[in-house]
Amino acid sequence: VAALQHASVLADDDGWIRWVGPAADAPTVSDGERVDCRGRAVIPGLVDAHTHLVWGGHRRDELELRLRGADYEAIFAAGGGILASVRATRAASDDELHAATRRRLERMRACGTTTCEIKSGYGLDLETELRQLRIVRRLEREDGFQCVATCLAAHAVPAELRDVPQGADRWVAQICEEILPAVVAQDLARWCDVFCDRGAFDPAQSRKILEHARRLGLGVRLHANELGPTGGARLAADLGAASADHLLAIDAEDRAALAAAGVCATLLPGTSLVLGKPWADGRALVDAGVPVVVASDCNPGSCGLESLALVLALACYGNRLTPAEALCAATHNAAASLRLDHLVGRIEPGLRADLVVLDTDDWRDLVAHAGSPLASLVIQGGRIVARGTTHDAAG
Ligand code: NIG
Ligand code: FE
């Protein structure tokens, strides 16, 4: 992280950064809006590279059960968990899903997130998976959010196929033959993800889906080694996936494989906190040369945290990243894992003018005062899209 003191940023009318440098050298412009940041720190808009934001219903009762000791995987095995959200998502109308997701994105943006990856995976049938992805597109086109869509039809085996012989393999085949081709034909996603873990999909099934997705032109990323050492990280390295996410249960050989293959490691410390699981060893990943990303995993079950600013602080306290590593992980590295680093993630000419003006003169207060409403002004594409309660700068 390179910090400039007494700096100015100039953006054009189309929302691109044109110039960055010492305020004293700033080119003079006759028109346009001027925002006086009054010595406050300015960071790039945060990039949340892993969320499951489109869902119906809620799982607050499960949260209470888990806080009393019930096990996340046992709830899922009994037909709750992801499957409960699938029932509620199928039952929700498009407008209900759209309105609920828009409110979530507005709250995330108020905390500093200006780009957000969003996965499907609470449909688990052709129609509802496509509906989820169309809502992402509507949030971009109608509501002006910067989103990236990922098809996660391989989030779980749908209830209809769970007690059927070869049900999981039939679902894998349906994903490959029906769902992914439809997603690609309608240009509804850029990425394909698989929940490769205990109780979900094994590496052979995951490989089949991801290789097929790649042949269809989608990029690949995967949920790996969250619940157990089931081989997901190795598969990610083998496939040269853009990212392997979670990584609680990995060893030094897995880290070396990820580093050699240039796979990003996406840490989701909010999920460790909420599920009471161990923290992924972020320090060891950085030291092994793996590009580390930090994301929220925002979803109705395992982690509902919406503030990526809070999650990046957890990555310091839990995953043992330095504040600079955590900020880079939630901005530039996150953008790189989504192949968007030519557009977002840094404050540099040629990139989008996505900026967060903090209510402090030192960005490390994001970690020191984790959870405080420090985003006093959120700027996306050169336009102010959120104002915090603490902002008093003249417009
Ligand atoms: O990333 N691990 C799989 N999917 C989500 C949890 C989804 C849910 O519980 O609804 C995750 O943690
Ligand atoms: Fe996830």
C-alpha cells in the first residue's frame, strides 16, 4: 500500500480517474464538482469478491439454534441450512428478491463496498438459478450497482434428488448439460463456482463441472477446504482456478500448490467468526506467496456480515494479516481474483473513480476501530452514492 499525503484525485465526467498526485500540483479545472476531503484518508472502493446475496426468507431461528450448540452441517443434513434458503428463494417473487438484495447492497455500499461478486445457488433448479442471476443483472442495469455474477448451481444437491439413486451425479449432469449452457447463452454470469467440500461435491464431481464451465467460456473458482481437507485446494491448483475460497483446512503442500499455480486464496473470516470455526492461516498463505483476498461471504446462514470494512479488520485479528495486506486483499487483490483489476481496486489514472473518504486521517483506523461507521463518503464512478452520518465536508 502506497499512501500519498496531501493528495488530490481528478475524475472525468464519465467516472474515470484522470489524475492523482500532490494537491499542490493538481491541474486546474474550471467546472465540475469539488469534494474537499479536509485531510481525511481516502481508500479505493472496496471489492467484495465472494457473496451469496440473492436469497429469500431468513434463517434467524437456525442462528439461535447454532448459538445454543447445534451443528451447521447437521442442520444442513436434516434438510435445513442451504436447503431452507432454497425453499424460501423458490417461493419468493422476482420483485421480492430484487428489493431484498438491493437493500443489502445499499448497506454494503454505505460501509464502502463499490464492487460486489454475487453467486446464485439458492435456486438449485434451472428456473430459479436463472432468476437469481437475472436479478444481479437488474441491480446493475436499473440500480447502478457494480456487480459480477457467478453461477453456483453446485451449491448443494437439490432436495428432489437427495434420496434418488445417483442423485448427486444426476444433478452434476444437469448442471453441465442444461444449467450452464443456459447461463452462458443468456450471458448471465462470468464465473462458475462449486461447493467442493464434505457433504457437498467431491473433487471428481467438482472437476467435471468446472472443466465443463471452462469449455463454455466461464472462469472458474471454488469453495474449498472449509469443512474438511477434502482436496478442493489441490483441485483449484490443478485447474488453475482464479480463486480457492475459505481454506480453513489446508497444509503447507496445499499452500505451495496454490502459490505455484497463481491461484488467489480468498479468506472469509466472518464465516469463521459466525460458525465458531478456526481462522484460516492468512499469515502462512501470504508468506507462501499466495495472493490473498478477503471477502464477506455474505449469505443467510454461515455469515450475514455485510460490511467488508469490518471483515478486513477480522482478517487482521483472526487471519493475522497486516492492515496493509488486508486493505490490499479487499481492494486490488479482490479485483484481480475477479479479473477486474484493470477497472477497480486502486486509485490510479485509467481506473474507475471508486473511492471511500474515511472519517479519519489514517486508514489503519479501519482496523483499530473495526465496526465504527468510518465511511463518511462513498464515491462510485465519480458520483457520491452514500454519505455517512459523520460527513461534514462541503460538497
Ligand atoms: O460459503 N459454504 C457454502 N456456502 C456458504 C454458506 C451458505 C449457507 O449456509 O446458506 C458459505 O459459507
Ligand atoms: Fe460462500
